[in-house]
Amino acid sequence: MKCIKKITLAAVSCICLFTVVQNTGYADEKKAWNADVSFSVGLNEGGYNELAYSDCAQSVSAVSWNLQADVTKDRFLHKLKILFYYDKPESVLSDTAVLNQDYDALSGKMYYAVSTTSVQAYRGAVEYGCFYSLWGGKQFPGSVGGVIRSDAFIQLAHYPVVTAAVSFCPAVTQSWVPDKENRISCTLSFPVIGWALRPPYAGADGLMIEYAEKSPLKILGMGGFTSLHNYQCVNFSVDWTHRVKTWLAVRAGADFYMSRFTEPEERRSVEINFRAGMEFRFGKNRRR
């Protein structure tokens, strides 16, 4: 009986020792992390058609500013992307004269004035994704996860037209690492559910203008939920990274975006963003 107890005690001790050793090794492994941060300038080519303003399509060719960050720890990958550009599209709407009625304080009479206003387009996007590596090893790592994405489209002309959307997107990313210096990665995502703010009709939204001046947070209550039936979108990006030093790399890539809102008026948009810049690596493990 004593012999059995000794054997049991020894087995339990070995298991505990093995567990401690494994956890210690895992803890050391967890300490290794990389943060790759890149700044890039790009050229965004595309166009959109906002039926809440006009049935005329607007073409966009603008310089874009991009910030990207990839944080790798254990089998998790966190991705952050920020995009912004501003453009004055070549549009027939910029040459269209509008007759406005105004008031002359000196004469006390109403009068009509002809005015033209250039179309201005502002575009911003913020995207955060979390991925878990499931296949491929070190040379062909593949991961699945989810992305939370926020898009904003603002058109200023004779009156402002604003579209804003926040959506949750299932996503997949696949990489190829042929050697220590190079890496090619692709990411695909599409929204399944979210929230969007759209212009309610063709014309200046007086309520939105009032909220923007007095209580901007109330604008959030003017939006509605979205799903595949009223918001379809595809996001695809490809990146090539060439490492010059352990802490420095050259990064180039392209982002493809296509979307369609169906309510209350249709808005279609397609664009491709070519970009190039420098990447800086931080972390406890700077090896690829």
C-alpha cells in the first residue's frame, strides 16, 4: 500500500513538474511579439454615384494617406489600418449653376443670385482586425478572424451629403514568406451586419445640419442597422514587404474597395488605392 502511495506521489510530482516546465516555456514564448508600423502615401483611383444628391457619377483621383500596424503575438495577429483622402472630382455638377433666393437687408427685398460650387469629396476609413493562425506554418501562414470597419464619405457641394458606416466583417488572411527578407500577404473581408447613416432624401438635411451645430451626438440616432440585404461590400488588400534591416522595411500594396447601399437612395462606390512607404518594427522578437 505504501509502495502504491509512493508511486502515485512520484507520478503526481512528475506531472506537476512537467506542467510547470511547459507553462514556463509557454510564458517565455508569449513574451515574443512584433509590432510593424508603416506610413505610406498612395494614389486612389475610383468613383461613386450618390443618388441622394444626383444621378451623375463622380470620378476620384486623389493622393491618399495611409497608416498600418500589424501586431503579432503567439498565434494572434492584430491589424490596424487608417485611410484618408480629399479630392475635387471632375464633375458636371461643379459647372452647374444654381439659382438661389436671398434677402437684401438694405433694400428689404428678395433677389435671385446665380452660383456655382465645386464638388469636394472627403473619404476616411478605420479598420481593426483580430486573426488567429490556423494553417500553413512559417512559410504559408493563414489566419481567420473578424474585422470592425468604419467608413465615412462626405460630399460638399451646394449642400452636404454624408454617409457613415460601422460594420463587422468576417475575414481571412493568407501570407507567403519565401525568404527572410520578403513577405506577401492578402486579406479579404466583407460586412455582414452593422450600422449606417445615410441621407434621407435628395436635398439638404436640415435636421442633420441642426444636430451638427448644436448636439453632434444626436446624429448617431439618425442611422439604422445594415445587413446583406441593404449594404453589400467587398474589401481586398495585398501587401509586399521587403526587409532591409531587422527594424526597417519597404512596404507596398493595394486596397480594393467596392460597396453598394440600397437605402433610402442607392449609393455605389468602387476604388483601388495604390500605396508605398516605409515600415518600422518594434518588439521583443524582431526576427520574421
